[in-house]
Amino acid sequence: MQRFALLGAGFIGSVHAKNLAENPNVTFAKVYDVSVERAAAIAELYGAVAVGSVEEALTDVDAVFIASSTDTHAANLKAAVDAGVAALCEKPIDLSLARAREIVAYAESRSARVMVNFNRRFDPDHAELKRIVEEDGVGTVELVQLTSRGPAVPPLEYVKVSGGQMRDQTVHFFDLARWIAGADPVEVFAAGSALADPRLALPEYDDVDTSVCVLKMPDGALVQIDNNRRTGYGYDERIEVLGSTGLVESMRHRARRVTHYTAGQVVESQMYAGWFERMQPTYALALDHFVQLLETGAPIEPSLADGLKAQAIAEAATKSLHTGVSEKIGY
Amino acid sequence: MQRFALLGAGFIGSVHAKNLAENPNVTFAKVYDVSVERAAAIAELYGAVAVGSVEEALTDVDAVFIASSTDTHAANLKAAVDAGVAALCEKPIDLSLARAREIVAYAESRSARVMVNFNRRFDPDHAELKRIVEEDGVGTVELVQLTSRGPAVPPLEYVKVSGGQMRDQTVHFFDLARWIAGADPVEVFAAGSALADPRLALPEYDDVDTSVCVLKMPDGALVQIDNNRRTGYGYDERIEVLGSTGLVESMRHRARRVTHYTAGQVVESQMYAGWFERMQPTYALALDHFVQLLETGAPIEPSLADGLKAQAIAEAATKSLHTGVSEKIGY
Amino acid sequence: MQRFALLGAGFIGSVHAKNLAENPNVTFAKVYDVSVERAAAIAELYGAVAVGSVEEALTDVDAVFIASSTDTHAANLKAAVDAGVAALCEKPIDLSLARAREIVAYAESRSARVMVNFNRRFDPDHAELKRIVEEDGVGTVELVQLTSRGPAVPPLEYVKVSGGQMRDQTVHFFDLARWIAGADPVEVFAAGSALADPRLALPEYDDVDTSVCVLKMPDGALVQIDNNRRTGYGYDERIEVLGSTGLVESMRHRARRVTHYTAGQVVESQMYAGWFERMQPTYALALDHFVQLLETGAPIEPSLADGLKAQAIAEAATKSLHTGVSEKIGY
Amino acid sequence: MQRFALLGAGFIGSVHAKNLAENPNVTFAKVYDVSVERAAAIAELYGAVAVGSVEEALTDVDAVFIASSTDTHAANLKAAVDAGVAALCEKPIDLSLARAREIVAYAESRSARVMVNFNRRFDPDHAELKRIVEEDGVGTVELVQLTSRGPAVPPLEYVKVSGGQMRDQTVHFFDLARWIAGADPVEVFAAGSALADPRLALPEYDDVDTSVCVLKMPDGALVQIDNNRRTGYGYDERIEVLGSTGLVESMRHRARRVTHYTAGQVVESQMYAGWFERMQPTYALALDHFVQLLETGAPIEPSLADGLKAQAIAEAATKSLHTGVSEKIGY
């Protein structure tokens, strides 16, 4: 049984709160948020205690779930390390890669047990794809294709502090690419446009909403990633891995499995409205994985190093968006 | 908020216990089982109180979930009616149709609020199919096909007390047929064989494991149902409704959505292992529906009358299995 | 190289004419039709000779394709037998089962080489399903489901002389059932209604357009067949075979493989407009099969006996439609 | 009726010969090949006349199908222009873009009627996708994905003279990208590796077998193309077009539509063995289209200009493979 504190009671924090409450191996003990009301509401709903500071939250617990705002991740992570508390940390570690490296070095020097919450690794279909690749189901990986297309452009104020599409959306797929291919890409090319919302091209955002990345792996394998912020038809995510002997695909999800045949057309069930509806089950699975690692003492994965590497790729991809050149990735 | 007692802490009772505990509008107050140990274990797990009798269970609660053994359904239902407690009752009401009719008449004379737990009506895909039919998506219903094929023959001791395939398995689909077509069938023809386990043909079981039923609706529409107890490939359920202007299908479920292409074959994810894995989410949805009906005071559906009608069809189908004649159904 | 005559230059005759002309092992020599103009047009189009009588057509050829009107099949077949010419004959042999038996006995007594044109056996998907069943892919066959649903009720004048749905449409699936299961059914139950066109219920037609049949095989295996004359969404045919270890399905065909995702719906390509568009390729394949049998001298299949058996099942099914009893089939 | 000569009686020539013979609006008059035997064999098979020179072939015909070896395309095209004969020409016009431009300028100056045989435009599924895009089914095109993966690396001697993967395989998809998006890309980035056969990286081949291209369209839309020479599971081609309001996909083809369910796996029909099996029907459709254009006098499309533009993109892509930079395309 692991006693948990939760930092952050916003949208994603409340998702984690519910999972902490329902996990049979977790005692959801404390919650902290900059908003006292939000923390109190969550505490009330799940029988946890709302506390007044990060320090209080980190006292007398085994682990902390860091789901506070991005700019506080690094500080909260350091506090957890100092308190000797294991941490499950939302990505990114810090929007600044340099600052992220610092805190990771600090945590590693103290052998802190920290997992970066790359929840997509825990999607059962993606995990099944990974299993097939690992068990040599497709031979040597040669070409990977990852697609993530969101239903709507996020609010501009969010875009402004997000670090841009590479660091905010594509970073998940940089991690998946490394995880699936079992290697670190050496170069990345990125091209992108602001098509869904042309205002993203303004200097104050300097961002894109439709982009394509090409990663080169050390053995010459290639990875394609396309990301988009507005589809018109719901959230669309798929992965395919082509190897030397076969292909495996984690397919688009449709929300239901009903087909309707009428004159002139065959209509299938629509897709999930957004990434959250599609990916929601992965949060409980990721938490469960972390709890298992704590209970067994097994090495933590996805690790802080995994978090750093995905960010390093995002950094190079962001540069490539401007240069039009396939950029070397510096880990 | 509805205070619930649970009667029965066996396999399906423990499923309902979890759903009672997780439903935000339910207080899971009490649990009774003939096995004191089983009741205590469930009580411990979910913070309910284990009680020593049905009477105790029915005191000071709003509703009762009757998940005890089939031969106790009628008595427990009567006790609930007498106690003025609403009931969600597993099917069948009683294996004897005559006895079932008696208790239903009794319950109706006291305006008892009772829902028969035909959980398949709450499967989101089946419900979507029903919605499309109701919203005139296929015109007038003319031909319905229902398939339910189980992975393995149940234990013979279960078969012996089950009432036979028509009353045990097919009865769910008699209910779905009525629900989807919006009418009561007038005749039923059934043919069946003991192919998966030839011992079922012995006089002591007098049962079949592979059967086909054909229902005739009042307006001439036809319903096909095929049921089977052993597939070799997991649980297989599908429905299609052909109407005057179109078709709607609630498709076979595969457990995952991963496709694997290699030399000579394309492999899809396998199906769910059994009916429980496939149908599990419907239990929480059915409970939730019942709770909503209690909270709003809306008419109960599926009602006791629905339960009786499905049983009446099963009765005629069982007769037809022996006569080879399309039998009139006496409601 | 086989020299062929064609009897009948109507719709289906012209389909066969094209296939005769394009088959590399066939010389399309002669064509006869009661309409001199029709015969001449076909002859002109494909470089064959239009002749003035069946006798002329049967002179100096190896084989004849009997695609004339149903009421002439038996006489033309007899003429072919007498002329020592092999025959590929459209079903049915004769609408009267007694008359069909007579001509078959006559042909068999003279060891005539005659194939009944059950073209669906040559559909590549159905043939693949059959191959999988034969190679023990599903174990012992236990439950077969065959669906054939046509887009529109045929003209009433056609219905009048068709022999009824069992003899006209379902007969194809009686043949497929025997072929797939590798055995002759012993009983058949049929239920049907005139839903698409209620006039079919008038005494002058005494027919149905929506029907369900249940066949019982000697070993207890069951076969479901549903047939319908009007779908609203095109032609719909599928087969599934459930065995003791698995299932194989020959799926619905959609005319294209294009999927269109927009807000709220996912649209697939529509189905083929009619049975002809769906089944057209089978005619050339069936002809090719017959030509191979002629060239190699291998036993003819589907044989006249196959034709008779399918008709015998249709006979019993037609009776069952009226009695509501599962009828024994007399071969 | 169009009288045709065929230049080239090799593999693809013999495919075209059959289509010429079967097209009802074509008289297949003459065939020429550097191999007298090959020409004679084709002539014999289809009732055409084998001639001894290109000049003879071009006399007294309406049109010529240029299916000779790539290095003779330009000369044969010039001969056709000089003879005033319409031409359907296999791609590429010439491996040298400069030489191709010369001959195109010559042909255009004489208003020659020439179609470049980009047969994939005539695939019924791709054409349906194009129709949906054109009829505003997905809004403004923003992201296109084209996949073509071949079953096996071609013989090295073929690779040596092919011009490389961009000019040989990807060029088809450069054309499709222009056709679907309705615009000319301005930049192309390409990355590639020799993974299927590492010998392709030797200086004498200087080629890749696994590659990814990213095209930038004038309005910022992006096109991804991935091409591969060896899959292990057959030929794999698909297209998807994401627009501002939806997505349309021309899906992977499986050779059959049979599904086989057994313990632990669901097996679908395999894919077509190679590109030819998948694409074969497009050749007759492309020929038919050309014949219609000749009969109606409508403008020719895909035109010589289309052929040149696809080659220009291939040129820039080949350069990008070496520079790692997104290269401007010079038309």
C-alpha cells in the first residue's frame, strides 16, 4: 500500500485524484493546490486531506503525483527528491531543457525514484503493438508512422505557454518512437504550418498546428510523425511499425462498433471526440504501473532520462521547423 | 442517494458489490449471503455491513439488488415487496413460469418498483442500434438476427439446474428481440443439438448446446437467434436489424484493435475470452439506469412484465425443441 | 479447345456469351434464341454463328451452354444428351421436381456430362471459406449461416413463374449449405412473409419475400438461411461457418474501400447495387471450371444430382412455409 | 474506333496488348519490339500484325502505346509526334529531366496528343477519394499521406538503370500528390536508407529502398510519402487526405474478404502479392480513358506537363536525399 499526495487539482489533477482513490494499492492521503477551494473539493470527494503547502503534502507519504502547472514541475520534483518521496511527474520536466537537465542530474545523484507520465505507453493497443515488435513479430524495425490529430486548436493563451507543438503534442510521439524502436534518433526534420488557426504564425506564438517530423534512427530506420490540432471529425491516433518481415498497426479507434447501411452509404460509429476520451484509461494504467514499480522496487520506466530525451528531440525539431534542415539531436 | 442492500455474494454478487460501491449515487449499506464468510469478505472490501438475514438486509434501505441463487429470487422478491423496498432482480424471476407469474401479480398489485436485470439492453453498442431503429434509421423492422456464442459449455451441475439453453442463455435474446422490434412475438420455432457436449442430450439434462430459434412477430417480421455454448475462439455476440430501408449491425467485439501483417496472413486481435469480459461494463450501466429511475420516479424498464414475457417465449421455444413445430407463445 | 453453342441470348445469355468469347480455351461457335434478332446481335458481337434451331446448335460442337428460359431447360438438356454434347445448364433443371428427376435419370443412364450452374460455389471468397472448412480450419461444422438479401422485389410477372422464393432464390443457398457442410440436410423448417411487397401473399403468387430457413444436418449440425428481396441498401450476401474449433466468414462486400470521416460520422463505401454486380465474376469462373472438367475428363461438379438435391430441399421448404413444421426432405 | 500500334512487347507491353485486344473501341493493329519473337508472339495471340520498325508501326494508325524500354521513350515519342499519331506513353518521358523537357517542348509545339500513363489515377478507390476531395468532402486539403510498399527489392540490374527510388517508385506518388491536392509542391525533403538490401548504398547504385518524403504545398499544406521496396507481407498502398473538415482514406487492399476466427487469433485474408496484382485493373481503365479522350477530342490528362512536373519533384527529392535539406523544386 502506497500513501500518495497529489500536487495540482486542476483538470488533469482531478483525473489523477479519481484514479488514486480507486487504485486498490493506493491510499490517497493528501492534496495540495494553489487554489484552496479546488484542493478542498477534491479532498472532500475522495476522503483525502487538503493541505496548505507542498512541504506538508510531502510529509508522511510514500509518493507524490506532480500534476501542478508546468512551471512548477521542476521545483516540486526537487522538493520530492529532498523529502525522499517517490514521484510520478507529468511531462515536461521543465519547458527549459537546460533547467530540466539540472533537476534530472540532481534527482539521479540522489537515486530518486521518479517516473515521467508518458501515459500513451500504457494504452493497451500501443502496448500490444510494442509487445509484437519486441517478440520479433515484424523483424527489424525499418519505418514507423505515428499520427496524432486533435479535434480543435487549444486556446491561444494555452498555446502561448505550451512551448509550441513539438514540445507540447509531438513530444509524446517522440517518446513513443524511442520506446517502440528501442533506440535514440540521431536527426530530426520538421515542417509545419499554421493552417487551422493562422494566428499561430504570429511572432507572439511562433507556432504551427499542422506538422510533419521525420526522425532518422542510428541504423537508418525512419520515423514519420504527423500532428495536427484540428480534424473536424474527433481525435485520431494511430501507429504503424513496418519491419523487415511484417507490419503491425495500432488502429484508429471508433467510439462504438455499430454499422448502419442505407441507400448509398454505409455509416460507421464516429471517433472519440477528443484525446482525453480516447486516452482516459491510460492514466489509471500508468498510475498502476508506477505503484507496481514502487511495490517491487523494479527500475522506473519511463524514467527521467526518457523525459529528457523526448525533450531533446522536441528541441531539435523546433529548430528544424525554422531551418528546413534535418537537425542533429543533442542529448 | 439510494441506500442499497445486496442479496448474494457469489461471483455475480461480487460484481454488483463493486458497482454499488463505485456508483456515486448509491450507498452500499448491507450485504447478505447464505455463506457468512462470503458476505463478510464483501462487506470488508467495500465498507458495507454484513447482515444475518434477508429481513435485516431489507430494513432501513431504499433498494435491494437480488443476486442470490435462482431458486431464491421469488422469495426474496416477495420479501422486498413486503418491505416496501425497490428491487433490481437478476433473471429469471423464477424457473417456473407459473410461480414467476404469481410473484409478478403480487408485486404489481402492490405497485412495487422492480427492474429485471436484462443487462444487455445497456450495452452501448446494442443501445446505439436500438436508438437507430427507433429513430427510423432502417424503416420498418423486417428481419432481426441475434447471435450469442459462448466459449465453453458450463459445468454439468450448472446445466442441470439452469432450466435449459432457452431459459438460461437464449432468454436474454428473447428480451432483446422484443425490445428492438418493439412488439411481442406470436410464434417460436426452435431446433437444437448437443454437439459441444453430447452428454447434454442425456435424459437427466435433456438440453442442447447449439440452437436456432425463429420468432414470428405480429406483423410478419422474422427474428433469427442462434446460440451456442462452445466456440473455440472466445465469446461472440452480434445483432443485426434489417428494415424496409436499411440495416444496422452491432458488431462482434475484438478485445484490441491491433492488426499484424506478415507473409501469408493478416492477424487481428482476438475476441474477448467470455461473455463476462464482453458484457462486464453493462452491469454498472444497468445499475446506474435503475438508480436514475429510483431518483426520478420514472416507470421501471425492463419491468417484471418484460421478465415474464421473455420467460414465456423460452417456455414455448423449449416445447418447440421437442415438437419441431412453430409453437404459439402464451403470455 | 472446346467448341461451344449457346442456347438463350437474353440477359444472362449475353453474360455467358461474353465469357465464352473471352475464355482462351473456348471457341464460341454458335448461338440460338427464340428471338432471331437477339441471336444475331450476339453472334455479330462475338463472331459466332446464329443458328435457327436447337438441333443445328447442337451439331458439330463439344458443349452447350443452356441459358434459355426455365421451361425449356429440360427439353434442351435432353436434346444435348441425345446429341452427345456436354452441357452447362442454368438452374433449375425443371421447376417440376418430378420432371427434373426424369431428365436427370435419363442423362445419367447415358453418362452425359452435365454441370448445373451453381455459380456461387465459384465466388473466390466463398471458395476460400470452403477451403478453410475442408482443411479442418474450424473443426466439425456445427452451425452455418447464409444471408442473401436483394435490393428490390423482381417484377411480379417474374415472381409468378419463378416457383417461389425457396425454388428461385434460396435454392442457391441450399446448394451452398450442402457443399459447405459436406452432407445432405434431413429436415427443413421455413417461415416467411410478404413484407417488401404484400401483393406476393395473394393466392395468384402465394409467395414470400422475406424468409428464414433452418436445416438440420444428419449429425445434428444446424444451418440458418435468411433471404430477402428488398434491402434499400444494395445486395447483401454473407456466409459464416461455426465449427467445433473456430469460425470462418465470407464477408459482406462493399463496392469500394474508401472511408470518409467527418463531424459525427464515418462513411464507408456502399455495397454493390445488386446480386449481378456482386456475383458477375463467378460466371466466368464457373465456365472456366466446366471447361477444365471437359478438358481433363474429371467428374462433373456441381452435378445433376446436386441440382436435384437443392431442388428437393426447396420443395420441402416450400411445404414448411405453409405447415409451420420442420419437414423431412425426400431426395 | 481507334487503330493502335504497340511499341514494346515485354512484361508490361503484354499487359497492354491484352487490354488493347479487349477494349471494344480499339483495333489492335500492330506491334513492334526489338525482339522479333516477342512481337510475333503477341501478334499471334491477339490477331495483330508484327512489324519490323517503329516507322512501320506508326503508319496508318490513330494512336501508339509506347511501352518500350525507358531509354527509347523520348525517341519513340518524337517519332509519334512526327507521324501525327496520338501517344499513350509509359513514364518517365526520359530519365534525364533536361531531355524530357526538350521532347515535351517539341510535342507541345506541334500540339501532339500525348498522355503519360500515370495509371494509379485510374484506380477506382483513389479516384473515389479524389472525387470526395474535389466535391469538398474534407474541406481545404491540409495533410496528405501516401504509402507504397513493395514486396521485394527489384533485381539490382533494374535498380542500376531505374534512376533511383525517387524517379522510379515515388514519382507515381509525386503525381498523385499533385493530382489530389490540386497544386504544385514548392519544396521537398527526402530521407532514405538501404535497409532491405544494403548493397543499394554502394556507389554504383547510390540508391535507397526505404524512404520518406515531405512536400510543402504553396498554401502550407504538407504531403508525406513513404516508399519501401520490401515488406514481407505483400504489396501495401494507401492514401489519406486530411482536410479542414474531414478525412478520406483509400485503404489497404486485402486480396479476399474472408475472416477466420480460432483460439487466440483472428486471421484476415492476406494482401495482394505485388503491385501488379493490386494495380492490374488500372491499366485497362487508363487505356479506356485515353481512348475516350481521343474519341471526344477532350484535353489530355495526365499530360506531358504532368509527367514533367512529377519528374521535377523526383529530381529535387533525389538531391534532398543527399543534402538533408528541404529543397526548392524547379519546374
